[in-house]
Amino acid sequence: MSNGPSLVIRGTILGSLILALLGWFLAGQIKLSPTAEVAYAAAPSQAPEQMPSADNCQVSSSYPRGILQWCNIITAHATQAQLPPNLIAAVILMESGGDERAYSSSGAVGLMQVMPRDGIAADFECLNGPCFASRPTIEELQDPEYNVEFGSQMLAGLILRLGDSREALKAYGPMDAGYSYADRVLAIYERYR
């Protein structure tokens, strides 16, 4: 007997749970706290809600120029999500190489390759309807700042829920990539920080 249908059902249920948690997180029902593995503390003089100034780049200068051009956006939204800016930079390098117009064959959009609610992604069905119905639109995700803000908050929520960055990155990446995606992002993070 084939396990195909039961795996699809389990995947659909898991996807629905992830989307529900993400919705609660984005609605402010779940508050982030730093995790031991990827905790990031803002400077003591900086209130958590303040964004770093334009000259406060905290991304390693060893990253390629295509990533460094987004340094202030990465620093601001990584800090806001309580994540290391170099981790967000590693995700961006892996996902889009710094191309804010990146659009994958699966429909993911922008610097952090977030799945939108429209376009190709609108056809992805989960147990309770469209899988990405609570996500932003393609147009919203084409704005680099919005894309990095949304992607950073999404990754932070996954870390909070799953307990560590490797598990969170596995969930953030393509469904069929398993841990190879997470391990490649973490290798980039280690290499450039």
C-alpha cells in the first residue's frame, strides 16, 4: 500500500499549522524572545523598537556587494526580529543572491524568496484552502524592505516554534530540500561572519 496520500495529508496538516502560527505571530499574538543559538542583542543604548541608523551596518563586509547593498535594511529588520544580521544576509545570499527582482519557478518572490498569496502560489492548496492566503502579495514582496522585514519575522517565528535555527531553516527552505538547504545557509553564515 502506498504512503503517498497519508504523506500528503500530514504535509497539508503541518503546513496549515505553520500558517496558523505565522498568522498568530504576525497578528502580535506570539511575542519573540531570543533563542540561545541565534540570540541577537541590540546595543544597550538602543531601544528594541528603534531601527539602526543608516551608518550602522552590522553585516560582515566579507559578503558580496550584491548582499552588502542591502546592509541597512538587513541590519534594521534582523535587529527588529532579534536575529543576527549575518544570518539574514546568508538567507538572502542563498535565496536570491541579492537580486530584489528574483522570482522562482515555484512563485517565491524577492530577496528572501517569500511565497506570496497570489501568482503561482495561489494555486497551492492545503487542507483548509489556499496555503498562502495569509501572505502578502507579489507587489508587496517586490519591495526589498518589506520582503526582508516579512522574511526576517517569518524566520524568527520558525526559530521560536521549532527551537533552533537549523530546524527553522529547514522549514523556511524548499519542501523537498530537507536539511541540505539549512546546512548550506548555515555554512554561508559561518563562512561570512
